[in-house]
Amino acid sequence: MIFSDEIRALFDAMSEGIVYIDLDGRIIFANAAYRHFLEIENNIRGDQKVEGFYLKDLRPRAQLPSVVKSGVPVLHAPRREKKDIYFVNMYPVITGGKTIGGLSVVTFIKDAWDFRSELESHTRRGGDDKKTMVPYTFDSIIAEAPLSLAVKTMAMRIANTGATVLLESESGTGKELYAQAIHNASSRRGGPFLAINCANFSKDILESELFGYDEGAFTGAKKGGKSGLFEAAGGGTILLDEISEIELPLQAKLLRVLQDHRIRRVGGVDEIDVDVRVIASCNADLNKRVEEGKFRKDLYYRLNVFPLHIPALRERPEEIRPLALGILSEFSRTQNKEFSLTEKALRCLERHNWPGNVRELRNVLEFSGYLADNGVIEADNLPEIFLKPEQDDAEGGLAGKVRAFERGEVLKLLYKYGNDVKGKQKAADALHISLATLYNKLGENG
């Protein structure tokens, strides 16, 4: 691919970092912002030519070559390296049905946060009724499997209690979807809903973002200080995503907020009353982190008033079909084009293990939709990993139904007792089977 001087000038004008690689992982083009990024991270001069270098030689942990091989885009991936915190979207570049390279678009956290601050300022000026238009409600949540129904029912019951909620599940299962639904079903639905990913910030930056700071609190502090998210979310809900990554000193300060409903800004003396409901989420085992001394036990108990364990997509395979059709219906509206799936393509999706859960399903459907003729996604439009031979008919019939029923009964008990080893042992005891047999019925190796 040849980049003209006009195209290069266009990309060089962007604040986002842009890099394009070929099938072998060699850099074909990098704009000025990306070269500056490489200059900081790798001691490369900003004017030095990087075309022809292997991206992995300059950035050994780069994932773009893997995206090129898989053909599946990766969106909104957070990264932190030395001085820079950033988000990256990675896309396979496809023409004529063949992948010819890969494109990364890097958005640096300062740019994203400046934009967010402007957006919040704009919505505040627009009035209270516009400042938090979170779209998802419980009607947005597809729950047909017994395990999913149990979680959704529990979430609906606790939504209007005002109590703290802890969402523990794997990445990509829809934790923010549940958090927004709980907010919209509560008496706080007219107030703000603010979310922050705690893993994206150092302790000092996260503390100032959550609690705000007074003028002169540190070098570069704004004149007059700045309110934090706990103040901005007054009367509403704050979602603390990846709460397991908060460092211990800040955990103590957060515990005090949950106990006393008061905050003190960084560098401040006065205490400020806050009226905020806290929803926390993580994909780590918080109880295990408590045992390892990485998370405060008292904070865990405060957060764990109402724990909700959202099941992974592989634990509710009967929902793959309605989820896929719902996602395609959404794409049809946003793209102003009709998208659909053939039955064979649907069966390929249903056989997949979905380590990335619903987020992975969405990315796969978006990728495949762009390749589909007339919007009809065939099996051949799916990434290569999905094109496995169809399972033998023996997987169906009565034996298959029995296996599905047994697995469902096991999953119900795991929701009751927990998905750790202790919970699985309790479930096995309740079913009068061995732990090894339980793992077998779950399709795990134990």
C-alpha cells in the first residue's frame, strides 16, 4: 500500500497515533503522533524513519500482528507503558476477502480525559435531565438460561434498595450493562451515572479523579481546585470498574466513603458529604485477593453486600443465538443495512467456547458483517477459528439433551455455592457425585 504525501499529511495532523503493518508485521506507515510515542518508549528520534522495522522489534508486546493473523479486531484495549497510558483499537485490513495488513489507532489517556471533561461540562450546562442518559435497562439484558435468569431476577430485586453491589465476572460478560440497568431501575435514575476503570490510573491520579483536589494540592493543580467523581455523581451512581486494582492506601479512603458518606479532597481539610450509590465490578477473585493480602477484608465485606456473579457465555450456550440476533438487529439500525446469519453460521457460533464472552461475539459479528454479501453472514465469513467440522450427530438426540440438563443443574448449584473450588465441592456433594464427575459434566479438565 502506497501512502501519498497528502495522506501522510492528513494522518500527521491527528493527535491519535496511527500505525499500519503488513502481513509479516513490518511497519508500512506510522504517523507523527505514533513516531513520537515510539520516541518516548524506545529512544527513537521523532524524525527517524520506522518504515521497514518489524513492529515486534520496537514494541515486543504489540498485539497488532496477532490481530492480523486472527482477522478479529480488538477494540478499546487499555494499555500502560512507562510514561504513557492509552487506549488502542486494532483492525485487520481486508480487501477482496483477504487480509493484507493491520491498523492500530492509539488514543492517549490525556486526550480522552480532556474530551470527557469537556463532555461532562457540556452536559452539566445542558441541565440535570441530560447529564446521564445511560441507555441500558433490564429490558436490554437477554436472560434465557436458568443461571442468567437467576442473576437478572436478583439484580432487579436489589436495584431499588440503594445498597452497594459487587459485580464479579469475566471480562466481556456485560458488567456495565448490569450496572446501568440497576441504576435505571432505581430511585436514582434521574441522577448521574459515572463509570471509571480503576486499572487505568496510578494511585495518585485515581485519588484525585475520585475525590477531587484543592488549589495548590500539587504541582499543576488547577486554580480553585477540582471536584472529583464522587461529587459529580451526587444523587446518582458511580461504577468503580476493576476495583481489584486499587492500591491498598486508596482502599482505606474508599472504605471511609462507604462507611461515612463523606470525602476529603486531595490537599483539602474540609469534609464534604456525598450521596452516591457505589457499584463495583471486577474480573478477579476478590476473596482470593483478600487471602493474598492485596485487598482489604473490611472493604471487601462493605462491597459484597449484594454480590452478583454474571455467568460466562460458555455457561449459557442457549443464549448465543438470541444474543447474536440482537446484536445484528442493533447493527442493522446503526448501519442502515439489514444483517442476518445463516443457520450454519449460527451453529458455528454455538460451538465456540467464547473466552472473550459477549464482547468477543459482538466483535466477531461486526467483522463478519463487513465481509458478508448483502449483509447475510455465511459460515465462510466467520474468522477461520470458527470453521471447525460440525460435531457428529451423536452430540444431539436424547444423550445431548441429558448432558445439557445435567450441566444446567450443576450451574444452578454453582451460582448458589460459588464458582471456586469450595463451591464446586459443595455442589458435587449436593448432587452426590465426585468433584471429578462434576468437572466432567461441566466440560472442564478439573
